[in-house]
Amino acid sequence: MKHSPTFRVIAAVSVLAASSTLAFAAPGNLPALHHQGDVAYLSGGVGLGQSTAIKEAMHRYPLSLEFAGKTQAGNEYLADIPVRITGPHGDRLLQATAHGPIMLASLPNGRYDVSATYNGETQHRSVDIGPSTHTRELFLWSM
């Protein structure tokens, strides 16, 4: 069966429109992915939609960082936290601000020092990233 060129254009546009809808729907409300050198990362988690999307994506990233403040009423999520990740020789791999209470990072296998600062207080964690590991660190400050 032969189709006219107009039919083929309409069919192609329909397929592209459907696939672009699926592509935009797939990541949900994930914040933008950023890169610094070999490190890919994203941060956010403000609002239910974005928080849910990040939690669903956590398994794809070897490192998950969470930021919270301890109050009398319980823990409160924090945002705008400066984060620094250095390698075993002190080489800086990532220096960024977490724009929400969760940061996900893809790092090569190795041992890293992660530091996060809130209200002038810096906390450090040593983390090991391996081929099949997922490391989750909570940074909790007293408020």
C-alpha cells in the first residue's frame, strides 16, 4: 500500500509528538541534572512531586545525601546547603549547592570525603562507592 508524502509527514509528526510526551513524562518532576567533571548530580526534593521523583530515582545514583535540621518538633528538611566532595588525594570533584533536602550524585568507584555546611557548621562523612553499592548519608544539624 502506497502512502502520500503528506500522510508520511503526519505519521512522523504523530510518532514524534507521542515519543516526546513519553520522554518528558518519564523523569516526572526530577530537577535538572548537572555535571562537574566526571560527576553527574541533581538536587531538590521541595514539594511532594519532586520529592517522590527523586526518591524513585535514588537507586540509579551511588550516593544519596539528605539534609535536615533537628528541632523540638522533629526533623525539618533543609535547602541551599553547600556541598563539597573530594577524592582520596584531596582533589575537589564537586562543589555545589543542594537546592533541596536531597542530593544524588554519580561518582566513580572510590573513597570520598563529603562535607556539607549549614549555619556555619560543617559536617564531614567518608563514603565508599563500589560497583554495586548505594551509599545514603544523612546530615543532621541541631537548630
